[in-house]
Amino acid sequence: MPWSGASFLAYLGGITILFATGALLGVLASDRGPAGFVLLALFVVAVSLVLAFGALLTGHRVTAGLFALTAVVSVVVFAGALLNWFGWFDGTDFPFGGFDLARLFLELLALVASAFALAVFRFPLLVLFLAASTYFFVADLISNGGDWTAIVSILVGFVFLAAAVGIDLGESSYYGLWLHVAAGLAIGGGLLWFLHDGDVDFILVAVLALAYMAIGDGFARSSWIVLGAWGLLQAAEHFATKWSTVGDFLFYFLPFPLFPFQEASFEEKATSAHEWVGPLVFVAAGLLFMAVALFLARRRRDNVPGAGLL
């Protein structure tokens, strides 16, 4: 169905169910023994599959796809619980922490389950699940963290980008959106691993952010522009926090750091004698966003008369 208030509520409900189910399984895992958790996880798999196929058979394809997301995650959790029951997987080892056959099996299972669900339900958001599981399986298989994992991330990101461009040229271009998202995250995450230490690095981050915006304009994919804006805000936060406490103040209440490698806290940052410089950095960032927006709108207006007016 087209994007509307009903679509928003359906997506919000499906994603809420997904995260709530994950939280529920986490609580039950601590309250039940391994065998009991396996049975509970299997029950969640069965319920999510019944709801997904029931919605599909009644013609509610978006609802079916959203329940399919929960089913994919539940299948992986069930398999992990089964391996844990057998004593083959303790669930504490994170990806890129060395070769672990059980972890690789679960990543491969997530890949296969996502591909199967995508083939059956044809729900575009499942492409993101498929891309994420593919990334984790490939990167975990051939890297052990650090610089090599970052390089693999960049390479995988370019593969995703090539696939996305190929899909954009076909008849199913709506599937390309989430591949563009996965490509931008993989390439950007790998680059940020190398560019997170010092002023020169953050200047390069700002340049790459503008490049992301240009890519987004070229491919007509707003996900690149959103990620580029996020990167530009990272650079702005670095310089604003360096010259004042404003960078930390603006993002103090975020549930996650704006920049993933940043460790300094709001209380620990050294202040500057020129506290007014920090706000000006964000003012400059905001003006740059508006300038880019006007430039892109003018380009679109020139190409399509009457479009892109701000």
C-alpha cells in the first residue's frame, strides 16, 4: 500500500513487536533453563509464522512482511537457544572475535532465512535484513576485527552499491532503497574506523559527507544524503566540542554517541576561552545544510519544471 498514516502505524506496530519480542525473549532466557527457553523460542517462531502467512493469505502484504521480520529474528534466536542447550554456543562471543563455527552458522542461518522470507513475502525491508546478515557472515568469516574488518566493510559496501545500482536499473527498483542504505552504512562505517582521530580526519569526514550527498543526488536516493548529513554533524560536533562544551551539550541526551568512536564525556571535556565558537560551528553546519538543499532543489527544478521548490 502507498505510504500513508496507515502505513506508518503498520510499520511502527511491526517494528515495535520486533523489538518487544526480542526483549521478551531476553527476559525469558534469564528466567528459564536452556530447554525451557528453546520451547518458548519455538513458540514465538510458530506464532510469528502463523501471523505472517495469515496476513499474506488475506492480502495484507505489508503486515505480512512486518511479521516476517519477527519470524526471521525468532528463527535465529531459536537456533541459538538450541545450540546453547547442546553446549555449543554460549551467546557471549561477539562478531569479529575470532573463528566461531556456531556463530557463523547463526549468521548464515539469518542470511538464508532473510532470503527465503524475501522470496516469499517480497517485502522490501527484508532486503536490509538480508544485506546485514550477508555483511556479518562475510566479514566475520574472513576478518577478526580491527583494520582488516574495516577494509572488508568498505569492499562489501561497494558490492552492495553495485547491486543496488543494478536493481535501480531494473523493474524492481523499490528493493534498491535498502541496499543503498546498507552500502552507505558499510562504506561509511569502514571509513570512520580510519578517520576518527584528529582535526584532519574530521575535515576528511566532512568532505566525505558532502560526497555522500552528491552520491545521493546522483542516484536519487535520499539515504545517502541522510548519512552524509549525519557525517557532517559528526565533524561539527568534533570541532564544537574542541572549542567549547556546546558539542557535548547538544548531544548529551542522545541514547548513543553521535560519533561511535568518541569516548570523552560531557563532564570531562576541556572548555575553551571562546565558548561562542562552538555554537557558530553548528550555525555554519546548518547553513551548509540549507545551501546544499537549495542547490539540490534548483537542480531538480531545472530538470523537472515546477519541482524542487523550497
